[in-house]
Amino acid sequence: MKNYKTIFFDLDGTLIESGPGIVFAIREMMKDLGLPDMQENELSKFVGPPLMTGFSELLGLSGSALNEAIALYRKKYDELGLNVTSAYKGIPELLCELKSRGKKLGVVTSKIQPTAEAHLKRFGLWQYIDYLRGGDPQGIGEKEYLLKLAVSDMLSKDREPAVMVGDRLFDLNAAHVAGMDCIGVLYGYGTSEEIEACKPTYVARSVEELAKLLLT
């Protein structure tokens, strides 16, 4: 495996297990807005894409109704969702070891910057992160654009070896567009079919497998 000098991580489903908190907050938001409940497998589709994309495509919202839903969701998540969110077992240790080996670590997420930073601090990960690129406050946060900004900020013109690690097609496709290797993780919220269809450079079925890839 290449000796990657810079490693970009997605946040939800890659570093933190945020699905339960996201689903809980969405259910509470839908209840308050009088929207019909959805099955668990449908709700899990909200984990990964930008809020504006997920809410418009999966709930059919637009305009002021879309903005209201995004604002209410964020309120519910900040109040309640964080309580059922955690870092994946082994992630703090992995980031610590990568930093000790001189790796530059970045996080690229559709979550808005303050929320993403709060998550990283809450779970003891912030101390290992060199760079954070969050999404737009309006819910616009296409991963291709965010990773492009991160690459511009973190990588030199010589483009030292770098890799993107993520659990959804948004992460892996963004890496392809950026001309970067990528690792698809199967312990997050993307299906094996989704990950395989993106043709990642490597696949990790667990945090342990991810550690083996990045540390050897």
C-alpha cells in the first residue's frame, strides 16, 4: 500500500457512529412538522448526503418548507441527537497512531463547521485533526466541492500521496473527481453494493481493517 502523507476522513459513518442520532432527530423533526413517519431503512438514507439534498429528494421539500425543516432538524440534533452518537471503537487510537507517525489528518464533512468541530471535540478526536472542512450553513455541502477545497488547502503543488476514507458514494466519487485514491469502509452506512460500485482503491470491513491498511 502507498505511504499516504495526508489522509482525509469523512465524519458520519467513518469516524463517528452518528446514524442513531441523525435518525432520531429526523423523526422528531418530521413529527413536529406533521410529516408521515418512515421505515428505518428509508431514514438511514439521510446519513451521508447534504441536508438540502436529502430533505429535498427524500422528503420532497423545497423553498421555505425545506429551510424550516433543516433549521428544526439541527435544533433537534443539537438538543437530543448528540446523546446517542459516539466515536467508533478504535478510531481514537487509530488517529493517535497516525499522528505519531507524522501523517496530516483532515476531515471533510457535509456537517456545518461548528457542529463537526463540536463532535470531534466531544469524542476526543479534535487533538489529532490538522484540518476541518464543513458544509454550508444553508445545507449545501456537496462532497466533491468540499474535498476540492480541502485538497487546495492541505496539499502542496507537488500533490504528495493522499487518500480519502469514507462510507458513502459521495465520499468515494469525490475522491475520484479529485484524482485521489480512496478507501471505502463497510462498517458505516453505505451498502457493500454501493461501495463496490464506486470502485474504491481499497475496502475496509472494520476499523481494524482500516488500521491495517493505513498503518502498513
